[in-house]
Amino acid sequence: MAQEVRNCEQTKPAQLTEPRNSEEALRSWLVLDQIPRFGMGKLKKFQNLYNAPAHSLLTYSSSQLVDFGFDSAQVKAITSPDWRLIDNELNWLTTDNSRFAVHPEHPDFPILLKETSRPPFVLFGWGNKKLIASNQIAMVGSRNPSHYGKGCGFDFAQGLANQGITVTSGLAMGIDTCAHQGALSVGGNTVAVLGSGLDNLYPKRNIRLAEEIVQNQGLVLSEFRANTKPTPHNFPRRNRIVSGLSLGVVVIEAAIRSGSLITAKYAIEQNREVFAIPGNINNPLSEGAHLLIKEGAKLVSKLEDITEEFQNLNSCVLKEYSKNSEKSPTESLATDKLLDSVDYDVTALDVVIQRSDMPIKVVLAQLLEYELRGLVASVSGGYIKLRGK
């Protein structure tokens, strides 16, 4: 399109001046967002050619736009926007003071995301607006993870949140859910990015989790209009925002053909760090992470494998991470010997009893306590350790 615009340079209007009021600016970006098959790449070509603000595109006539190479559907979207939809979005924003919208010219638009090749024209938010500028690490993985994967997702998110890092994910079931919950469990920050509108939360089973995120000073984001339904092609778009907001992406249990690997691909394109947690070589869900490691992703076995890559972060952001093993009164109920008797693979009850050398009543009572605290899980054939002491 740049060549067509260059050929029509004589039709260029006078450059519009800034500043405009915030609602007027947002209206312009909402119009741009309605243009089919038109993204930031093409808009940047127009801006670079004319050294003009984005909204000046909306001042051209239909014939000029046709000369520039816009098709009929695009011309109609520019010259005759659906103002009803735009007014609906603006009304939606004003009905709750926890809702907001930012665009690439807005001072609060996240800098890392703006620097990517395809940032959204508008980013809608619900919750703590300050978090879009926070230091974020994304965590992604399978929607049907193993107990091992769930434990890794929860524990690593908990550790990152404890150091003041915002944990970002996609609110999906599985690893995404564990990541958000891990951050919340220690009062940390978490951001959920949706593949649907903020008034059409998906998946429905995680509506309560989204509400909990907002209630605990977290943030839910989407580039889609409030009532947008979740559709398959929305989720790759969501994934590029997850990685674009973040300093790096941690992959836990992902199949070769999965959305998590799409997120990792975006991260590589966006010059982000990519981390992968290895798993059981016999588990198909480990294949994606192992492939990433073969291709150069950093293998992660402990939290420091992630945080050491970001030592340039302001020391006041990264809270001192304590490895103190001192237990709380609740944690003291756990018997080290008994927990050590449970493996990360399925361990039969009689094996646990034999290893711990404890009465069966005591073992069963303690194992129930462990389950309630998320240390072990009861599965067919026995128990699996989810995380250590």
C-alpha cells in the first residue's frame, strides 16, 4: 500500500494538530479498529510517509482512499463508521470506573507492546490499570496438564509474584489457571489476557477467577469489543499480546501443535526471552517444551533460572527472595518424612506407609492435610507429590 500512497502524495491533507481530548482520540482509534484487513503495519507506513498522526487517515475522501489502494469495504469503514458500535463501547467504559481503554497514542499504552510489529489499535482493560506498565513474565501451557505441570505452574508463578514480578497468562483452564492462582495465593500481581470481550469472559468456568483477579488489584485485558464472543482465530491474536506485554515467556507442558508454542513463536519474533520447563519424556505434553529447549529456549529447573536473566531490573522491583525453610504453624503439621515418602509419580498407599513407617491412620490424616494444602494429589493407584516442603 505504501507505493500507492506515495503515488498519490499530492492529495495529502494538511497535517492535523494535537492534542485532542481523550474521547475524541479514542473514537478515532475505534474507527481505525473497524477497518477490515488493516493493521498497525499498514498504518505505520501511512504515518511514516506523511509524518502525520494516525487519525489524519480519517480525513481523506472515498476517491482518495481508493487511489491509495483501499478496497470498498475498507473505504466504507473509514468514511462511514458504525458509530452505534463505537458509542456502545464508550458507554460500556463509563458504567464502571474499573474499566478503561488505551490506544498507541495514549501515555498509558504499554511500551513493550507498542514496540511490537502488530500492537492492537485499542486495548480494553478491567482492573488495576497500573499493571500494564509493570514488569511481566508470561506463563503458558496445556489446558489439560498433569499433576506435575499444575504444580510447576502454581509454584513458579508464586515464586515470581513473591519477587514483585507480574504473572501474565490467558485465563484458560490448566496452566493459565494455575499461574493466575499461584500469583494470587501470595498477594502478587497477575494479568489475564482474553480471546473474547470483557463482557463475554471465557472460559465460563473461570469467570470467578477473573473476578478474583480484579478484586485483588489484578488486571484483565482484551483487544476485542466488550461483547465479542470467543472464536478460534481470536486466540492467536490474544497470544501475541500475552508475549508482547512480557519480558519473557515460560512454557510448561505444551504439545507440538498448541497455542503455547504459538505464544513462544511470537515471543521469539518480539525478541523476548523464552523459557521451557522440561517434563517426562513419555508424556506427549512435554514434546513442545523439549522442542523449544532444542531450539534454544532456556531450560528451567528452578526460579533463579528465570530471574537471573533480568538482573537489570530495578532492585526495588525484584523483592529479595527468601529461601528460608522456616515453617508456619500450619506447615509444621506436615511431616517431612511422610511427604518424602510420596514421589512425583504415582505412589501406592502401602508404599507410602512402608517408607514413612507410620500408622495407617496417621498417614491417611496427614495425606488429607497435604491435599488440602496442595502438596499432594490423590489419584488412581495412590498419591502424587505436587510440590515439596
